[in-house]
Amino acid sequence: MKPLQQQGIDKYILNVYTFVKIFTMKSLSLKLDEKVFEETEEVTQELKIARNRYINDALELYNKFNQRLLIEKQIKKEIEEGRLSSLEVMRDWEDTDYAFDAKFNP
């Protein structure tokens, strides 16, 4: 007897895998300025989201912002180092050119 053949999309369901990203949470004691706390409460109530989720999202956004600032700072530093290096190479070429002219075009 032949095994039953699955029809349509059912034959593909067995090949579908579900991946779930599991986040672990860390406990944190946090002291906020009263004004910041009150504003946070107002916003979270208006948006109907948990204060914890709101603070997590805010910190994630702030971290990305600061990481970009750090990358920008690093890029500016590397650009300056590259500029200085280019100037050194240019001066070496000029010195070589002057030495060549002095030797062959007195």
C-alpha cells in the first residue's frame, strides 16, 4: 500500500521551521526626576503601552543615537589621519621631484 500523498500547501507545512528570538530581561532599579516620571506616565497611558516597554524602547533609540555619534567621531578621526598621511606622501613626492630637478636640471 502506498503512503498517503499530501495535497496542496499541506505537503510543504512539514518543511516550515519557526524560529523564536528569546529576550532575557535584567532587573534594574531606576530613579527618575519627578518631571521625567510624570511625562513618562502621561505618554505611556496615552499610547497604552507598559512603562517598562516604553523605557526599553527609549534606551534602545538613545543607544543607537550615541553609537552613531561615536562612529561619526571615529570616522572624522580617521579622515584627519588619512589627510595627514596624504600630505606626508605629497611632501615626499615634492622632495623627490626637487631632488630630481636639482640633479638633472641644474
